[in-house]
Amino acid sequence: MPKFSLLRTTPSPPEIRQSRIKREWMDNTYNKHAYQCLPMTYANVYGWELVLPCDVVAIWEGGNTYPKILEGESYGGRRIAYGGIIGMVSFSVGWVFRTEPGYETWIGGSPNYIMDGAKPLSGIIPSSWWPDEFQMNWVLDKVNEPVKFEAGMPFMFFTMFDSTILENVEFETGN
């Protein structure tokens, strides 16, 4: 069985939890009909989440400008939110991820989690050798309007995968 190790980079890193099935927009569909889509609900729980420990509010003036963090830049004596990339907010994850050779970590927004004003970016962390903590980035899509990342929200989703599988796939199409 593959081993996934997480090493703290701070005394109080964000909480890690199994990704949950519930999504507010899915709850609001008629008779919660969205939950009847097995592929979607399966994706919702196929990994883990990092939970934001406090509210973070950012504003972006548009164009080639950096967002400003209006609230929640620091938590527990450590900076957790940064506005140092054009149009993006970056969050410190507080962990170094380690996997065995042949396994890596996919990160992004929690599947089917929708947030007004920001979209999560995705990446692959080469966790079988990557030595450092990394950041989770969100692109802001509102200009001159505050965007609130609420305490308790999943600011990052992650799952481990076999990095050798794509090189061994035989891809076939047909009618």
C-alpha cells in the first residue's frame, strides 16, 4: 500500500480532512437531485482538503496589479495569504507532501466546490522528490470588489496518483 506523509512546516498548519460529499449548490437543486450523479459525488470525496483557518478578504484592481489582502493575511503568527502574483491570491499550505517513488500529488480546488469571485488553479506536485512547502493559488475574477474566502472552506483539495500510469496506457477510440 502506498504511503503518503505530510510534514508540518509550522506549529499550527491548516486542518486536513477527508473531502466531504456535501456542496451548497448541490443541496439547493430540486430534491438535491445533483447528488444522484454518481461520478460527481464520487469526485467530491476522492481525496483530502486543507481547511482555511480564518476569513481572508482580498481585492484586485484589475490589469497587471497585485491583489491586496484586506483581512486575514496572517494567522497564528504566520502569513497565510499573499497577493504577490498578478490577479491571484496564494495560500500557504503549511505542509510538505511526501510520497513514495512512482506517486505524485494532484492539487486544486475541491471538486464541484463553487466560489463567487475566485477560481482555484490546479497543479501536480512531484511529491516523490519535492523538498519544500508550496502554495495554493486562486485567480480572482472580480475587479474592485472584495472577495471573501470564508473560514472553514476547503482552500485546497489533494489526491495521490500513480505517476507511471499514463506512460503505460494504450489509448483507443472507436464508434
